[in-house]
Amino acid sequence: MPWLLRDGQVLAAVEVADRFAPRLRGLLGRDGLDGAYWLKPARSIHTVGMRFPIDVAYCDRDLVVLETVCMGRHRVGRPRLRARSVLEAQAGAFERWGLGPGDQLEISG
């Protein structure tokens, strides 16, 4: 499984959803998330039907974090036009990782 890194430091294991079916399914039907889920391409997400709140990072084409938000269950996020991908994690993960706008991320492995 690939790893999510910032400045060479491993933050978490990451599942990559870069095809239609995995992006469509996303985190629906899960009771939680260990690590991160990366949707690409994506400019917006929703939590309709999800069982837990999530942290969301909107990233540009170079995987620089543009904005982070915490979304509760059953919400629809507005599109971020500069975003090219979205990183999701269980609520509270970004605070533990110290992840915020301007961070340069990398997917390795």
C-alpha cells in the first residue's frame, strides 16, 4: 500500500482512488478509516450516507494542500476550482499529523 508523506516523513498509509468505481464508492459503508483516502481527480466531495465525520484536504496538481476542512456526516462540500485531488482521513487525523494549507504532500510506494 502507498504511503502519504510530508517532507519525507510518513504520515499514514493511503488508499488511492484513481478510477471511477473506487472514487464513486469512496468511504461509503465503512465504520472508520485507518490512514488516508486519496481521490484523484476530484474538486469536491460529499459525506452523504457516511457513518463518520472526516477531515478533507483539497490539493492542487502538485499535491500542495490548498485548504483543509472537517466535514460532518451528510454534508455536501462546495467545489474548489484550483483543486485537482482530495485527501480524506477520519476527523482529527489532520490535527494529529499537523497537516494544513501550504503543506507539500507526496504519495510514495
